[in-house]
Amino acid sequence: MSTISSHTVRSSVFAKYQPIIDLTTNRIVGCEALARWRADDGRETTIEPVIDELESQEDLALELTTCMFTCLKADLGTLLVEHPTFSVSVNLPPIVMGKNKILPVLEKLALIAHLPQLTGEITERQALNEQGRDAIRLARQLGARVAIDDFGTGQSGLQQLIGLEVDTLKIDQSFIRQLGKDVAAERLVRGIAALATILKVDLVAEGVETAEQAAFLRAIGIEKGQGWLWAKALDANELSEWLG
Ligand code: G
Ligand code: MN
């Protein structure tokens, strides 16, 4: 039984934004909205302890997603207008895909005009059903982008990419962490880079923490990176300062 209500989600969730960097120019090109949780005493905590519960129940997962888009609009609405090429990624739990529940939220928040600046990240860790795949197709028809998150770790794996067009693969941080330490990880990342070229998709390397990792990724032609080397998740005003 759930111990968390939709109301609690609404009053506790807020968003921070981790920059995504173009590895060639070293400039910020977008960000990922990451959910944070405000505890009863007002302290900011990670959402990790409750995320599995939120993402396993449709109503809570939809509330979480709604909160994230609501924060995004309030925090970055102006920035999206002022920087038309800047894009924001939002994690979409597969359970909320497929019942046409996200589009009305975006309509209500007047975010439809910004769809080309929005990327839905679908994790590879959770199965996506046929309705979810239809929702991805519709989102792309409407101009939004779709990324496969945690790429390389999933249950459904590469099979997911058959008959489903996506824009971006986000290489899971577990691969990046092993660069320079484990030759198999290095070969796998090279393999993913080659695969991305053939599939004509972009790559974002997640969890980049060192200049050596960034140099390796740049050398093998990976376009973008995200991680503590550049920034942790930031408040909206800190993000604006980055953009100048
Ligand atoms: O699965 P997803 O890509 O949404 O996960 C993002 C998570 O990774 C966040 O919890 C974020 O805090 C964490 N993260 C982001 N950058 C780094 C990093 O450079 N190193 C590590 N260890 N974790 C990171
Ligand atoms: Mn993500």
C-alpha cells in the first residue's frame, strides 16, 4: 500500500537542472530537469528513497511528471523564449506514457509551443509497452525529442530500438565511470559511438566527472556530456547565469 499521496508529491517535489554540455564547443546546450524532494522540515533531499514508489503507481508517477513540467515552466519559461535552441530533458516514467495524459498537462502549461525544445527521457530500465511506444511516436510527430535514458543497462535493450525512432541515447554513467579503468568499458563506449552513427542518433554521456573522461568521449566523437565535471543540478537562477 502506498504511504505517499498525490498531495504530498505536489507539495514536496521540485526541480533542479543539470547542464548538458556540447563537448566540441564546451558550451551549455541544454539541461536535464532532476526531481528533488523537500522533506517536512524544509530540508532538500534526494528523491531516491521514494522514486521507486512514485514510479510504480500511475497516479503518483503522473503527479511527479506534472510537478516537473510545472516547475520547468515556472523556472525556465522565460529562458526557453530567450534561448530558442536551448533544450530541457525531463524523465518520463514509462507508466505515465500511453494514455495521452502528458499532452493535456503541456497544453495547460502553454508548453506546446516549446515542444521542439523538450526531450522526454525514457529509461531503459523499465519496460515500455506498445501504448508507450505509440506515445513516443506521437510526441516526435508533434516536434518533441525522445531520448533513451540509462542506455546499455536495460532489460529490453537494443530490441527496443526496432520500429521506434528516437533522437538521443544517454550512455549510462556506469560505463563512463569505468573509462580509463576497464578496457571493456572503453570498448563498449566506442561500440555505442559507432552504433549511434549507424542509427543516426545523438549521444549524451552521463556522469562525466573527470577531464580525462571528457577528452576520451570527445576524441571518439561523442557530441554531448553531462556530469559533475561541469556542474551538479542547479537552481534556475544559477542555470541562467551559466547561459549568460
Ligand atoms: O538516470 P538519470 O540519468 O536520470 O540519473 C541522473 C542521476 O545521476 C541524478 O541523480 C544525478 O544526481 C546523478 N548524477 C549526475 N551527474 C553525476 C556525476 O557526474 N556523477 C555521479 N556519480 N552521479 C551523477
Ligand atoms: Mn535522466
